[in-house]
Amino acid sequence: MTLLALEDYRLPFSRRRLLHASLSLGALAAFPTSVGRAQTLEPLNPRLTGDLYPIHDPSIIKAGDTFYVFCTTPRADSPSQIPWYRSKDLLQWDRGGHVFDALPAWATQAIPETHAIWAPDISYFNGQYYLYYACSTFGSNRSVIGLATNATLDPSAANYHWLDQGLVLESQKTDDFNAIDPCHVIDLKEKHWLEFGSFWTGLKIVGLDPRSGKPLAGEPTAIAQRPRAPDAIEGGCLIQRAGNYYLFASFDFCCRGADSSYYTVVGRAKDIAGPYVDQSGVPMLNGGGTLVLAAGAGEPRWRGPGGVSIVRDAGKDYVAYHAYDARHDGRPTLRIAPLGWTQDDWPVAFV
């Protein structure tokens, strides 16, 4: 794979408002004190090989015997959009192709200054694959979330074809939310939801029509926010486990190469719409979150871990995320960690 210059890695992902405040990298090396009560799992990251970069905001799924990762489009990859990668074993990764040959016309009409598709989210229901994606511009909440569908993820299949379904959700500059970073989830009652959000008033959730995959009538519900500076929260991911819903989120700042201060936290709730609280009982609407991934854990070279998604395979959970490689110009790189669970049902990542 051709290597890009540092600015090529950093510029296409500068979709968040970059504030002056940030956390020190060294302060984030500790993991939850409950790690000792989780099962011990062997890390995968030291064994990952193949095409691992540039991968930012990876969304992972298993289809048949193959794992697929869809990710944010680097600007240098234009005009093709939403690169995807595949692996048979979670270890050896190969670049597959792109979802779109170019930005959808409706998206460029809605957001004329947009250059790339960000933070796709892949899921499977109704007998087909649903790929949510976002378009926006640096520092703006004039954003859109779109949807594409496919009967299969195997490009050699006769029925392989991505069909763009157009607009799902949008935010205007007058709104108090930002329609990016989508995450589809089905709750314990088989109801469909879309979690999304970045900065502004944090993460939201809205109900979806299970047939179209598009929103039902009604306003989004707030589920996580950082009401005090820095207000940097985004990249949400929702899963259900053991009767709980778990909300993962990225705090602080991505997109600065090895200087990125991203880290990943989690909270949980009994109801999908919250309230989500961390391990200490602090509500995520008040800035709470239990640490899951941080710079300095594992190897110091990996900075700003975030943009997570979760895949389950053979009864095991894995978190896919990106981190910036301090040894190679801060390039955004795929990382995958097994998730262990404590006796009181909190996740622990083995990086």
C-alpha cells in the first residue's frame, strides 16, 4: 500500500471541532480497577498483519466465514468512497475495494463542501446488509447520515451491488446536535434504533422503521454528553449484553496524528434510551464514562484509540478501533482487542 504524508492522514479526518483543551497521554494509561476480576485473554494486536492503514473509524462485521471492516474515506482515496477490508481470522487483513465510485449526488447537493464519507456503520437485518454513513465539513453540524444496502458482502457474488437509499437523518446549523457517527442497534424487544452524534450536545438515539431503516417520527433522545469543557464526545457504539445496553464513546480529540488525545469510555443502562451510568454511577449525560481504551496501554506507540465497533464471534467479543502509530508519522491504523467481562459485567479490553 502506498504511504501517505502525515498531512494526508490528518486532514481528511479533521471533521470535529478542535478545541484547545486536551488530556495528557500519560494520564490515560490506567485501566479500570476491575480488570483483575475479568477473564484473561490473549491480545491480538501484536499479531495483526496485512493492510492495516489508513483505517479510521472501523466498523466490523462477520459474514459467513469472513470478517469485514468498513472505514472513513481518506481524502487521498477520492473519488472512491468507503474503503473496506477483509480477513478470515481477524489477524491477516487485505484491502478489498470501495462501496461507492464517488460521493452520492444527493450528499454533495446537501453538503456542497464535503470531500469524503465518514464513520460508516455496517449491520445485517431483513436479509440484507445496511451501511449507514455520514457527510459533513470541518467544524460544522450541517451534516447528513445516508444509507446503502446490499444483499451480500462478497464481491464475487452475482447479486453483489450497493444500492444507495439516500438521506436518513440530517442536522442544520440551527440544531443542537450533529448528524454524524451513526450506529445501528436492535434492542431486546426487536426494536431498531440509530445512535449518533458528535460534540454540540453529545450523543443521541432515535427509533427506526425496521423495514426501511429510516427514522420514525419523533425527536432524538439525548444519551451522553460532556456538559463541561472539553465537550468532545463522539464515535458512539451501542451493544446489548447480559440484559444491559452498553454505550461506548470516544472522548477528546482525534485527527492530530500521534498528538491525538482520543480515548474510549463506556457506560451501561437497563433501557436503550438510558440513563447510562459508568462503573462509579456517574451519568454519561453528566460526562461519566469508565475507561476502556487509552494511549499508553499495551505499547506507548499507539495514540488516540477510538472510533470503536464490536463484533461477536463464537461467543467472544472483540472491539475494533483505530489508533495513531507514533512510529510511522501518526498514521491511523486498525487495532482489534478481545473484550473480557468482569464478574459484575463491565468490559475490559486486552490490547
